Amino acid sequence: MRRRTDIARGLVLAALVAAVVAVVVVLLRHGDRTEYHVIFQNAGQLVKGDEVQVGGRAIGTVDDIELTDDNQARVTILVDDEYAPLREGTTALIRQTSLSGVANRYVTLTMAPDNAPALPEGATIGAEDTTTPVDLDQLFDTLDEPTRAALQEVIQGTATQYAGKGEQANEAAEYFNPALSTTRRLVQEVARDQRTLSDFLANGASVTQALAQRSDDLTDLVTHANAAAAAIAREREALSEDLRLLPQVLRRANTTFVNLRATLDDLDVLVEASKPATKDLEPFFRALRPLVRDARPTIADLRALVNRAGADNDLTDLLRRAPSVDRRARSSFRSQTAALRDSTPILEFIRPYAPDLVGFLRDFGQGAANYDANGHYARIMPMFTPYRFTENASGGLLTPQDPGDKLLGTSTLNLTRCPGAASQPPADGSAPWRDTDGDLDCNPTLVPPGP
């Protein structure tokens, strides 16, 4: 008994050791990921846990960062098995989402072709296949001390300039893009004709020389302009209001003029295309005038048909009621469709008997054509079979039947006769008729006796 207990304890201990070994193997395999090493000149502010991406999609993470013996960064990455193995020729690059950030780096891979040899797990991508980003601090380090001091003053002066003016700066920035676009178009228009521009500059120099010769008059002009500016300054509130509304007016006018230009371009095409047809418009309108004059009564009647005073008396009222009529008729049409579908087999059965039915109606009318003092009457005579036809060598023989056999011709079995079985079958076999498929519910053997 004690020996069995020792064996059981040994089995439990072995199972526990196997479980621990399995857990260690799973942990060392990093789950469903494959480990690779990438050598960079520097880690580029990477941290453990940063993403590894391909084409903007995360396929792994940075697992470890260490310094090599030659002072380079050895970055250990874990790649999802879905994208492993990597192949020879794969390159790596450290990117950042912005220049001003710190902990916003990630490693992006450029995959090698699928036909390249696969890299084994734990393989290393050398520094010749990697690229390290240039940080903003490295750019500033290239500047000398006076330049960096001047740049600091520029940044501080800009901060002082915009202090408390953030809202106004945002409003100005809203018109910065339209101003650049308009200036670009203006410069393009000016530079389009170089000769005219050169003449303008030469004439401008002549004008400047002529103004220099009239310096006294120019001084008076500036003095009077100063007085005018002072008068305008006294109306600065109204001027400020005008200037405040001017950008909106200019923006709307710019949009209008741009749309008008596009419209005029389209209109030019229309005018050019319509020129050949305009010469024929005069005789066309001349011939159209009698038609318009004669169509007036028709149009007046059509107007009354479409819209007439009163209720439920014109086409407009009919169309307005059409949806309700459709809703009410929908169930009726559905029932009629079902009835027609169910009656199709009946009509298929009755159709072969149409000649018999028509003949019955026609002959029955003739049979009841006689009349006396009591009105129309019909002579009805039952027909029995007093003889039986018996075939023999000479063709056939009629032999009298027994009185009990004379009613055989009135047997109810005659109700299953096929169409055309009221007379002897013709030689071409067209009667009795069994439908094109041969499945009509009738008895083709019920035919009159005789040849």
C-alpha cells in the first residue's frame, strides 16, 4: 500500500515539473512572436514597448534596448508570427510622429521580397540596413553660440509679440492662405509678360526721376496727405468698422468672381457651339409662330385637365389619390393573381373540350327553336344500342342485342371520353385527342362501335 502511495506521489511530481517546463518554454518563446535584433547608430529615444510597424500597421513591439561593444544600439524586437519570418534585405528605420516630441518613436520595417532567404529567429539586421532619425537637438548643435543666442531672442520676441493677441493672430491666420494664393496669381500675371515688366520698371525709373525734380510739390503733397490722414484718423471708429467688414466683403467677392470666371468659360463654349445653329433660329421661330397660336386652346384645355377648381375633377386629384387606390387594390390584385394561378389547371383541362361545348350550345339552341302556344319546346329522344357490331371476314355484321344489354351505351364510363371520341377515330390518329403531353385525364378506348 505504501509503495503505491510513493508511485502516485512520483507521478504528481513529474506532472508538476512538466507543467513548469511548458510554462518556461512558452514564456521564452514570447507567445506567438518571433525575436530579432536590429543594430542602429543610436536608439533615437526609443523605449521598451514602442511599436514596430510595416506600412503604418503595427506588427510587433520593442522588447529590449542595449549598448553594443562599439557603442551602437542593439534593439530587440518581437514580430507577430503572422508576419514572420523576416527575410534577407529587410531594412529598419526609426521614425517619430513630430520633431518636438520625445516618447513618440517607433520602428518601421521595409519588407524584403517573399523569394528572399528567410532570417532565422534571433537573427540580426546590421547597421548597414538601418537608418537613425535626426533629432531637432542635433540640428541646434550645428549652430554656434551667437547664432543659438540670437535664435532664442527671436523665439522670445515672438512670444512677446503674440502675448494676449492669440485671438487676433488666429483671425489673421485665417486670411493668410487666401492672401498667398492671390499673391501667387498676381506674381504669375506680372511675370507672364517679361517685356511689359521691363518697360514698367524703366518707366518707373523715369517717373521717380521726374518726381525728384518736383520735390517741393511732392513735399506739399505729403503735407496735405498727412492732414487728410489725420482727418481720417478722427473717424477711426467708422474706419475700423469698414476695415472689419472689408475682408468678408473681399472674400465673398473673390468667391463670386472665381465662380463667374468659371461660368464665363463654360458660357464661351456654349456660345461657340450655338453659333452654327443661330442662323436657323429665325426661320424656325417664324414657322413656330402659327403652331403656338393654334396650340393655345389645347394648352388651355390641358391646363383645365391638370388643375381645375373644385374637388376630385382633375388629373392632380387623381394622382393625389393614386397611392390610396394602390394600397386598396394591392390585396385585390394579390387575390386575383392567386385565383388565376389556381384556375390555370382547370382551364388547361377544359380547353380541349371547347369545340364540344360550342357545338352543344349551338345545336341545343336549334333543338329548342320550335314553339307552340306554351312557348319554345325541345324534342328529346333517348338513343339506345339495339345492335352490336361484330367484325368478321367480310368486314362486319350487326347482330341484335339482348334487351338487358341495350343500355350499355349509356354507361357512366362515357363521362371519361377524350375530346373527339364522339365519332369513330380517323385514320391519321388525331382523335381521340390526349393533349400534347399525353396526360389528359380521359379514357381513349371509349369510342363509338364500328369502323
